[in-house]
Amino acid sequence: MPVFREEAVISGQSISLETGNWAKQAHGAVVYRRGNLVLLATVCAEKEAKEGQDFFPLTVDYREKIYSVGRVPGGYIKRENRPAEHETLISRLIDRPIRPMFPEGYFAEVQLLITVLSADTSSTVEGHCITAASAALMASDIPFAGPVAGIVVGRIDGKYVADPSFKELKSSDLELVVAGTREAIVMIEGASDEFTNDEIIAAIEFAHAEIKHRLDLQEKLASKMNLKKREVKLLLPDSSLLKEVSDFARTKLAKANQNPDKQARSADIDSINKETLEHFKAKLEGKENAELNLKHVKNYLHELEYYVVREAIFEKNMRADGRKNDEIRNISIELDV
């Protein structure tokens, strides 16, 4: 297998992507290097979804090996321990921007592993992990509408900093994890001192500009490899059936969502969902793929509620409980209890 490598100086540091020399059994594998930080991102996917599968089984697993800091487990137990809490949280950070980039209706099992081979305390790792995970998918034949890249933004002495070190973060009044494509931001998570809207927007714009350099790197690597994505069978719901569901339940859901009593509102929505399912269960009985189509109806009801709430907020200036967007509900407190 030929070895492909792409390198660029980004935010004052050399970042390289290499594939073809490591993890050759994987469908996609990239070694990501930045300073002393070395990540191995690998991805494997089943050719087809399991029969009856109605969700996307994506597993993302981020691990920091003890040898990445020049140590090996000693004592009686010489194996690596189970993932620490921060490893689980970073796995979720990687999952969040990656998952929506797979095609709708793609339900084949995918395993995405990101392993720290060499650690570097001069940089936070979250953004690099997201970029490495996306690069592994770009270097594979797995269908993926990427690339995606991530970055951690800090602000020190009023200046925004890309991927600050752990030491720098202590003096930063902002820690923002941002992931995005060339067209849009797809995930934001972080914490800060009190910031104005303009300051947060400036931080996001700074992040997006930096993200584009990381996207360029991935696209150049993928262009060199010139891989053809595999053809997959997508399990998409019947659009005419979804229209029937919308016609049957949308108006009812919109009315139920305006109830100011939260418990009554939830009860009304549950009742409408049950009524809709019973209606279509009777309608689909005896037809081909009746059970699968009923699952589509159930899943679409959750989407329909999302559309109803979103429509009320942006088009009618109304919250889910009937309040205007600038109205605050009555709140009471008691002291000396």
C-alpha cells in the first residue's frame, strides 16, 4: 500500500497527516502529528447494515496510552485501565460533529478509534482529535460528507489563541471547543468569564478561520489518495408515508405545544403520538415492511415535534409553552426554609 503524507504550518506549528504505513487492516488510518503530539486515528465499517437495524451504530473511542508519556504500567496489573472520565468526554466531543456527516439512512456499524501515541502538554488535544478522526474517514472508502476539523480557542490578554497549552489555559478567560466544515460551524462547547455577544462571535469567527486551514490539509491528502467511496444501500423512510404522518399529527402537535402547563403539555403530546401510532399501525397492517415503516413513523414523530417547536420560535415568536421569546415565566423563591 502506498504511503501518502501531507504537511502544513498552521497556527505557527507544523501539522502532518500520514496514511498507508500504519494499521493497514483498517478501512482508514491516519497518523496525526503536531509537535510531540502523535495521534493514531483508525476507522472500520461493516459493508452493510444488520437486518432490522433502524439507527446508526457509531462507536467513538478516544484513549490515552500510558506509554504516550514515557511510562508503562507497573506493579501486579500491567494492563491499561478502563477509560478515564475525560477520555469518555473527549470521545463524545469527537462523536458530536462527526456523526451528522454520515448519509441519512446509513446504518452500517462504524468504529472510530483515536489513540494518543505520544502526548504533548504544549497543546490541548480536543481539536486535534476531531481533525484526526475526520482525516481517517477522508482516507477511507466509507461514505462521509466531510471533512470536519476542530480547534480549542482561548483568550489571553485580550488576544485569541488557537489550541493553547494547559498552562496557557490557566490564564485564559475563555476555553471554547469549536468544530466545523468549510461552510458552517457544527459544534460549540466551552466555558468563559462574562463575555459580550460580539466577543463570543469574534471567537467563533477566529475558530472558523483556523478550522479552514485544517480542512485544506485533509482535502489535499484525500486528493492525493483519489479514493472512491463505496456504494451503500441507504434505509430511507417512504416520503409519502411521512407526509401522511405530518398531515395527521402536525396541527395537533402544534396546538399541544402551546399549553403553558408542562406536565399537561407532555401528556397531550404522548397522547397524540400514541393516537398516531395506532392509526398507522392499523393502516399498515398486512402490508410489506409494516413493522419497519411503523418504526419510521415513531421516529418521525420526534422530528415533527422539533419542526413544530422551531417553527413557533422563528416564525411566530412563541416558545413551546405559549410565551413570547422575550417573556420570562413566573418564578418564586423561598428563603429561610
